[in-house]
Amino acid sequence: MDNVARKAGLIYIAFILLYSCSPIDQDSPGLYSINSLLDEQSGYLARNASRLTKVSSLGEHSDTIIVTPKNTEEWKKELEIFAVIDAINKPANKTFYTIERHPDKKSNLSVKAFTTKESLPVQFLRLFYQTTEEKVRRIEANYSESNVLYSSTRLLTMEFQQIDNTMVLTSYEILGDQKMFLGDSVKYTIKGTVTLSN
């Protein structure tokens, strides 16, 4: 695959990710308010003039983009890929999830896990937290979708650190596998690193 084809592939993946996000339903109570979290993080990162470094990889090719969103709305656009997790809160979906709490075997954190055996967009959501759920340190979710044109699966991960008594997003990762109708499967990775202003 030449450079032009690789870049075209990355652009296509970015387009699919951007326009496959579920609309935000602010009024619907649910299992976990991912949209409230994204709003809070967007506001904090905007107030602190934070910078985002994004590395997109497709096969052996990777591109790096550094952006400094100007305000809360621009940060919301940067993070809206994670809004698909809100599918767990839809009234038709949320009753199919089992909720479990247990210690994380690899750290001193606790885990609250939402899992389902049904064929739903969000197969699982895991919250890794310290002491209370408000002190979330890591979020993991598996999201999948399919239609007549393509099928895709994404493992979405967000990492947080405590800064001045506030849990702040410091990095994220998206591991994706996408297959077009009558086409080959494409694996890609998108990694984001947040740098707060000094």
C-alpha cells in the first residue's frame, strides 16, 4: 500500500469515527452518564488551554496531529467519539446489563463492570476507580456496529489522573477493526495524549 492509499485509509477511518457517533440525549437517566463526564472534561481542558497530540496508525503507517482546541465546544468535538458509549443508557438496552463490582487484580483500584450477553452496541463498560466512582482513573468499553456497508468494532479506553482534587483526562486509545462489504478487514489505532498548559 503506497502513502496516498494509507493516508486515504486514515482519512476514511477518521470520517467514519466522526460521523458514527450517537446523538447525545442529556435528559435520559441511565447506567453511567458518559456525556456528563465528557462535558466536564471538555470544560476543564478548555479552561486550562490544553493541547492534544493524536497519533493515528494504519498498518505500518502513522500520522501525528497536534491541536489546541480553543474552547469547550471544540474539546467536545475532539472527545465525541466516546459518546457512543451512551448507547448503554438507551431504555431498550440498559435492562440487559449485569452490574458487578470487584477489586482490580492488577492495581489498587476497584472496578464497576456493566456487561451483557445480548447483541448490543456496547458489549461491556468498565469503570476503574479509586475509593469512589467519582475518582475514575480508567474507562474501558467495547463498541460495535454493522450495516449493509461495513461492520466495525472498537475498544475505547480513557485514562485519568488526579490534578488538584480533579480527575483529568490525560490520554485515550481507540483500537479498531473495520470490514467493508466485500472488502478486507482494516485494523487501526488512534492514541491521544493531553498536555495541560503550565
